[in-house]
Amino acid sequence: MKIKRKIIKLLSTAFIISMMGSMLTGCSSSTADTSNILNFGCTNFSDSLDPAAMPNAAWCVSRYGIGEALFRFDDQMEADYYLCDDYSVNDDNTEWTFHIRDGVKFSNGKELTASAVVESIEYMYKQENSGKGSSAPSVYMKYDSIKADDESRTVTIKTSKPHTDLTKTLAHPYFSILDMESDLVNKPVGTGPYAIDKYDTGISISMVANENYWKEEVPYEKLNVIFIDDNTTKSMALQNGDVDVVENITTANDLKTLKESSEYNVSQTVGVRTGFAYINHNGVLANDDLRKAILTAIDDDTLCNITVGGLYTPGASVLPSTLDYGYDKLNDTISFDEEKAKKILDDAKIVDSNKDGYRELDGKNIELNFLTYDSRNLTDFAEGVALQLEKIGIKVNVKKTDADTEWNMLVSGEYDLLNTNWMTVQDGNPYGYLDNWYGKSNANYCGYQNDEYDKIYEELSKEMNEEKRKEMIQKLQQILIDDAAVMVHGYYNSNMCSDKSVDGAQISVADYYWISTDIKPAK
């Protein structure tokens, strides 16, 4: 049976690549010039491109080179000027005035005005406040007022609380500036280097160069974003010449093949992403002993170094060890110890009384539903966790779905475990990310509650001293570890791979920027 399944998988992969080739060539003659067309293969993270619909949609707008924000992160996660070319701030860091760069147009030719910037930002908050989307810009910025002055080309934002650096917040994809009169779901219009020509939902996006691009000449006349969720298929598509660039090959053997070949360029960076699983504290995992036993039974070293082939670095905290938030001072109170995990359960009378191989709680078999989707080895982690928990008598049902469905089920609380991969400093600091576990937050989809955590988190929002902030963030991490609040898989290293026909395909630390004018035909 194993051999048959392998053959079927290989045939399916070949079929997908064959169809991909047909899609790319079916509308052109055999003599067509493809030298100025870039084919980019990536995972489909969202079927909507409306940034208010969900966070993945906002990221896609930025990643595909459609929309740009007032600022842009560099690889040190500092904010560089972009659609804004100057700003000022008052003494208490609550009133910020941004000058909008002259000469910028949307891809449809409309001028980028201060009013257009305000309309785009206000739209995100109106959608959030009306419950029409799951994107939450208020996590990063709450404002009392936002006003445009088109004559001076300035936007003034008065915030509800002081911000250490609002420029970093406004670099987040939630604040990509789009033309509000465009079709935001299927064909949003931004100021980026490429504009959508046709969106075949779930299949591909056909794009063309933005003739009005403000920054520099756009290197490709056409760009095809081709959705390929299976990693081996993605690698084969690159090797077969069906695509020129792919993001995040997460199969260790496939990535090794590309690295060892002189035909391909592999850009890899130590990123700021954590792979983790939300634990639903409103269900069976509200039991403290059960949670702590489960996390104690997880062998992170094996999962990171063997199961996913070293593509993650194992760790205990929600923030990566590469960030300067006191990781080396944390105490891992839930380190792997299978026998200890069993003892925790036995002492708590969570035992297998009916001798069917699985433990019970309150007279019912424990049967956890683990939601996952194909992105950055998340499915591998979920399946590995299921195997490890089987050893201590906990049954786990792994259900693989797509990114949009998983997000919606997270919001509705329809899970026990649900894994994901977050960039932890989305606006240059981890405050918004740590909101996931703040008891009073609308973004706390896991139902975690700890009064001490909430108190420190609220103090963090007011603290301007950077060293004190770091100390508080270290304490927040330790609380989550001690409470077994979240299942941390490890810390991911991003990559981008290209063939030799392309120069400049570099993965960024921020991971907001995939397609840019830096990617050009090789000379």
C-alpha cells in the first residue's frame, strides 16, 4: 500500500506541473517572448485580497507588490521612509504628522493624496469596528483622530496613547495604502510595482507592470503569481522551469537539492517567526495538569531537527531566541520528559480506566482536534505531536485545511490545538503579537487568562523606556511558559529560491516583501 500511495503522489505532482505549464503557455504562441515575464510560485494564503478581511489578505497585498505603506522595514526591522518622506511628532509622542511623497500615483493613474491615505487607513478600522473582517489594526494603533490636509500633503494622527515609534506601526501591511474605489476583494489598486490584470481565485494572479510606478522602472512587463501549496511540487516546478522564483521550500531534501546545485540561488535568513500551536483554554485543555503534561511530552528537539529536517530551531518561548528579550534568562519549566508527563497525568487521576489505550477526563476519552494547514512544515509538526502524545495515552486527530478556513475556525474557537507561524515583531516590537494572550483583547482567540500577565501587558503599553520594556516582555514570556499557555514548535528560517534567469530574489527578515523591483532578469 505504501508503494502505491507513493506512485499516486508522484503522478499527481506531475499532473499539477503539467497543468501549470499549460496555464502559462496556453494563451500565447510558441514563438512568444517570455524573457520579460516573471513566474512566481507560492503558497496561497488567502482567497481574498481585501486587507480588512483577514491578516493573510493584508500580507498578500504587500507580498505580491500590489500595495505599499508609508514606511517599509529594513532587515534590522527599522522603518525606512516610503510613501511618506518626512514626519514630525510632538513631545509626548501622541500627535504625528506625516508628509506624503510628491509624484506618487496609484497603478490606475490616480494621484496619491493625503485624503486617499486617510480613507485607506480609516477603512481598516471601520471594517474592524463593524465586525466585517478579522484584521485588527487597533492592536497596533488606536487613534483619537486622523486628518488629511491635501494642500500641504500631510496626514496628522492623534493617538490614544503614546507610541515609542509610530513609523514602525505604519509599516505593517494593515496600513498598505489602496484606492478605496477599487475592487478590494479581487483587484485592489495600490501604488506598488505591479497591478492585477486577472485574479483566478485559488489558482493564480496575472499581473502587469505599473506604468505609473513612482520609485523606479519596473523590470518585468508581466508577472504571474502561481499558487502551489505542495512543497515538493513547488520545488519541481522551479527545477522544471515552470516558475522562476519560489518562496519557502520547507522540505529539507528539496531545499538541500537546490542549495547544492549551481543552477539555483537560495536566499535564507534567520527570521523572527515562531511556529506554535494555539491551545484552546475554553475546552478540555482548560485543565492545567492536562496542558502541562501534554507540553512536557513534546520532544521539540526531535520535531525541529529530525521531523522537519532542521528548518526550525527548537525553543520554549513564544519569542525567538534571536530577539533581545531575555531568552537566555528564561526557565523552561516544561522541558521534554515523557515519564514526568505520564506522572503528572497519573497524579491528576487522568488515567485510562477502560483500558482502551487512551486516558479519560471527567469520564470521557480525551480526543483532541488539531487543526493545521500546509505552510512552513505546520502539518509535519501536527502529525509529529499526534505521534508523541499517543505515547502518553492522548489521542489527537489531525485535520488539515486551508489557511482561510483555519483562521475562521480559530476566531470561532472550533479547535483544541491549532498551529500557525507568526512573525513576532510585526510592527518592529512584540507588543501586538503578545496581545494573542491578553485576557481583554479581541484577538485573544484561545481564551487564555492570567491576571498578572494582563497587568504587565497593560503597563507595557505605557512604558517608553526600552530597557524596562525588555524586562517586562521577559516576564510575560515566563508567565506563558509556566502556565503551559501555548505549544511552541520552534523558530523558522525563511527562504526564497530562484533559477539563474533571475537576480535579486532575496528573502527579507520582515517577510512582508516577496515581489519587488529588486527581482530582475539576470544580465
